Amino acid sequence: MADRQTGGALHDEGCAWALKRANVIDFYSRLAEANPDPRTELEFENTYQLLVAVVLSAQSTDVGVNKATRALFAQVKNPAEMVALGKTKLINYIKTIGLYNTKAKNVIALSEILIRDYDGVPPNNQMALEALPGVGRKTANVVRNTAWGEETFAVDTHIFRVGNRTGLARGKTPLAVEKALDKATPDPFRRDAHHWLILHGRYVCRARTPECWRCLVVDLCAFNDKIFRFKSGKGV
Ligand code: SF4
């Protein structure tokens, strides 16, 4: 936390170099200017549906989850309706999503707990969310950031990659990158950093072919293997 406020360079063990404070601000400012109001691509109408959608999205794409949940969420708005629906009928809605059987079991179980312990309303509490079936640290971070605007840094595969490539937040594990992001990210970017970074990783800083030729932060990025030309549908 102190380093966020003193303006010093940001260092992680083992990195060749990391972004300096001024560059971090520049980095986020450019992403913010391009997308002033970043949102999750998951579709939902309330916090309960958001929680379910994030649980279903583990190791699945948001597009795939949305396809399944459009019909489901038209019928099911709260935990009581989910429990009434039951696991077998829930599976009929989500069977196109990977690990649907386990996810269905978890969604029913977490819905029962929400009814029993939280009057059917997901709690804005990291530990309480993580105690729900199918909800890990990343899922709880996503829900708290998206539903309540909490300054959490949920590190998925995209953010892990962007943080390490750019030098913004390096670490060998998602938790290390999360802590590095928390340390590196200044106000007023903390609330939306998660969405800017995930969208940047999903659409520009792609895993196999980062599209550096059109990247807004190319001059700030520490990645050594940038790709600068676009040819036949692929960068080279
Ligand atoms: S310059 Fe390339 S590697 Fe760096 S953030 Fe942009 S797309 Fe990713």
C-alpha cells in the first residue's frame, strides 16, 4: 500500500524491469480513455444471477455462459427459484457449459446456503463468498468488484498474462499477481482495473498472438517478444 502512494518504481522479485509510477498512470489512463466505463461481458439482472454466472464461467467463456443463462435467468431470478428448479432441470439449461454437472450441484448448494444464512442475498464479504460451494477467491473478487464496486483484483488467465508481460504486476501465481496489482494500481483506477485488464488481455494482448501493432500501451510494455506486423490474419 505504501508504494502506491510514494510514487516509487514498482519492483517484483525476478523481473527484468517493471513499470515506473508515471508509466503505470499513463498505462491505465490510456485504457480508461478508450473505455471509460468498462463492464463485465456476463449478462445478469441482479447480484444473485451475477454470482451464478461467475460460478458457471470457470474454465468457460463469457459468450458460452451467456448463451446458456439467457433462458435460465428468464425463469430463475433468486435462490428460492433455483432450488425449486432443481439440479436436473438446471442441467438442461447449462449442459453446453464445461463441468456442468459439478457446477449445477454447486449452484443448487450455494443457493440453499444463501436462503438459509443470508435471506437469499449474496453477502458483500470475501470470506463468506469464498465459503460458498464453487466460489473461490477469484470468483468472490469478481462478484465484489462487479456488484459493489469494491477495489478487488480478480486474476484470471488474461490478467495473469497481461500483468506479467507488461511488467505492471509480475508474479508466479495468481495470488502474487493479485497482490502486485493491488500494490501497483493507484487511484482513480483501482475500481475498474480488473475490467480494463481482462478486456485488454481478451481482445488485444492475446495469449498466442498479442496484437502489439494496435496496442494502446505498446511503448510502456516490457514484453520482449512484441508482434508489430499484421499479415494474413496473423501477426508475424
Ligand atoms: S504491447 Fe503487446 S505484449 Fe505488451 S500489452 Fe500490448 S499487446 Fe500485450
